[in-house]
Amino acid sequence: MAERAFTTVLEGGSYFEGPRWHDGAWWASDFYRHTVSRVEPGGGETVVLEVENQPSGLGWLPDGSLLVVSMKDHRLLRVSDGEVTTHADLSAHCTGLLNDMVVDPSGRAFVGDFGFDLMGGGAPGPASVKRVDPDGTVTVVAEGLSFPNGSVITPDGGTLIVGETWGNRFSAFDIAADGSLANRRVWASFGDEPVGATTQELLGQVVVAPDGCTLDAEGHVWVADGFGRRVLRVAEGGAIVEEITAPGGMGVYACALGGDDGRTLLMCCAPDFYEHTRAPVREAVLVATEVAVPHAGLP
């Protein structure tokens, strides 16, 4: 088998997250530089927005407006014609930092939060998924998730698949016409649900820690294993059908399929994810490799 080829798309980040392919370019948040950038496929970064309270998930409304998660103040920002406004304030529904997001074709955003103070060493707790409608209305649509993180919507718009970082699983929900979620089930299980009162207790029980993810045209999810320094192509049920280890022994915390043919897999790589180690340095990179099956669904 030929050795896998990697291309470095962008260097000099602190901690990249939320990668998306949109309008012929990559987009990504950088937590600790507090930036949202458009990145040309061959490299070259344009900072589109600075987010003081740390940007995460990205998405677009039908009118082309950009939605950006502002983590620490639990807001969803809207960028339209260069003007930044608060699309929604989710503070009342968060027990941890607001995090990743997927936006459906009608402009409804599904957003998760940490559920507890991860960086401060807090005790693990459950979190919810919130739906933000195009008018900014916030509704809690699912509860009791173990750190809901990267999420995808199937091409038919009918299923939301959510990675639970501390849960060893992906969960799936049917999306009703009104945006409500139903029929929660385990879409992929990697092991028993971890139990314990501290993250250290949970850590040894996590087989795969689903982080940022992307869906392909065969219904498989490519997911960054947040603790495993790899990306995995996962089939429904939990079988791992392909594995890519990041170059240089780095961690991988999110991935996206894109490029003109949808077969470029972009990986957000950094040595670790801790704010106190990542914020002072510029060691994060965006790395790309080619895969066989193209992108499908959202984001």
C-alpha cells in the first residue's frame, strides 16, 4: 500500500476547530487566536472575524449570512454584509462552554455545549442540544448527552448524528418538519458508556472520543478522535473501516470533507487542546489528505 500523502494547508494557528468547505474555500475557527478565517485550498489565510469570547462551530443561513458560535459568552453571532450581531443568546441553556454546531438548509442551527467546566477541572455533567431557529428563538431539543460535539445532518435532512466525546458513541435523532428531534438511538458505539465523577476516571474508559466530524456519500462518518491522535471512518453501528494517523504525532480535533470533488479531508491538528498550552504558541496546522468517497450532507 502506498504511503499516505499529506499536504500542509496552513500553519501558525493556536488551535483550529470547526472546519468547513464553503464557497470554494476552507473556513475554520481558531480558539485561542480568537479568529474565524477563510483559507484558500492552496494556502493563504484571510481573517474574516475576530471573536473575543472564543469562536467554535460555523454555519451559513440561506441568505448567505455566517453564523459563528461564541463559546465563553454562550452566544451565536451572525455576520451579514460585514455587520456582526447577536443572532441568539443561549446562556440560559448552557452548563458549559457553547461548542460545535450544524446548520440545516432552512437555517436552523443545532448547537451543543460542554456540560461542565472542562478546562477548570469541573466534575463531568450532562449537556443538551439547542435548536436556534432563523429568527433567533432558542429551544432545547435533546438533553442528557455526554459532551455533544461534532454533528452532521444526512443528505435527506431527516437525521441528526451527534458525537458524544465522553460517551464513547454517536447518537442519532430524527429531525421532524418543525425542527424537533425524536427517536433518539445509538448510531455508533465504541464501548460502554464511561462512568465516574472526574474526567480522569472517565478518560481510561474512552475508546473513541468523537470530536469534529464530517459525513461521506456512503453514509460513513469521518471523525476526529479527540484523545486518540487520529481520524476514523466509522460505519453505522460503530465499525471502524479506515484510520488515519496525523503526521508528526499530533492530535486531531476536527475534520471536514471538501475540495472541488469533495474528496479532500482537512484535519485540524495540534499537540493538545488545553488553553494554557495552546494559547501562547502557534503550533496548530491544517493538514489535508485525499480519500476515496466524497462529502455528503451537512456541514
